[in-house]
Amino acid sequence: MLADLVETLLAQPLPWPIVQAGDPVLRTPAAPYEGELSAAALAGLIEGMKETMHAAPGVGLAAPQVGLPVQLAVVEDRAHERPVPAEVLEARGIAPLPFRVLVNPRYTPLGAERAAFFEGCLSVSGWQAVVARPLRVRLQALDETGAAVDEELSGWPARIVQHETDHLAGMLYLDRAELRSLSTHQAVSQRWAQPTAELAAKELGFDLP
């Protein structure tokens, strides 16, 4: 079944369409990947997801977002290439996240500290909302070769990993968001571009952790 879905996807031109909210594949927990794909099919899938993520552009893409109900995601944040003010980089803990493939990932919060910032999603096009997430997490997964991944992440890299792993559990960031903060990309750019979400919380009427 998965092999057939991937074969069909690989026959489509890149970048692939990104599934939008309302499609059941985004709300169904994905099945663990258990080696169902040939080496060539897996490599093609990873390369296609990488190109689709870059074209969006985004910093992560989970398999359900291209219609595949399997626990696989790609992440990459080339933060040093984006024109982000230094105070924003520091406040949000933004740092480069090298490209990697996450197979069957899970994360565990480390400590009680949480951070709340505007967050968006390629599958909820045009919108952002404030999401409070653990500041530090332990990531456990496999990579595309089957090697174990076990590391600690903090700041924005930790947020990216949490966001993509949530996709594989059938969750969207809106499930964790402060819905009073829901704003268009334009509103976030024009009104809420401060390093933190404090002004948005004050003017839109919600609490920060």
C-alpha cells in the first residue's frame, strides 16, 4: 500500500502539492515506517520532500503533508541565510538546523520551561497563531539509514521538531495554539513582528506562559 502511494507520488512533477487542513490524512495518526520501501523509492521520497519543503518555503515537512500516512519527516532551517534581526534570533532561540530525516520520531520535554511564539504551517496556508511549547526536548528517532537519533534540542530547532512530530500523530499546531492569537501572515508581519508575542497577547487578549 505505502509502496504504491509512493510510486504514484514519485511520478508527479516537483514540487509536490501540500495537503491542506480538512484532509483526513492530516488527522489520522501515521503508521510507523517499517522498511516497506525499496532503497531507491525511499531516496526518491526524501529528495522529493526536501525539494517540496524548500519550494514552499518551509523548515519542515511531514509525510502526511504530501498525502502519505507514514511516520517520516524532513527538517531543515537555514537560519543564517534568512534576513532575521539579531534580537529576533536571540529571543526565539533561532539557530541553523541541518537537513535531516526523522523516521518514527518522538520527543520528550526536558524541564518545565515553555516558550510561546507565533507559528505557522504549510498545511494551514496563510495563517499563524501563538503556540506555547516546551523550550527543550529530547528527540529520539531513526534516520534514513536506520541509525538511531537521540539528542537534545532547544529553542527554534526544538519547536520545528515538535511541530513535525505532532503531524505524525494527526495533530496540527492549531490544536495547541492560543486561538485568540490567530492572525493572517500579513497581520503578523505588520502588527506582531516584535521579537516576542507580548504585544499580541496584550492587544488580542490572551495569556502567555
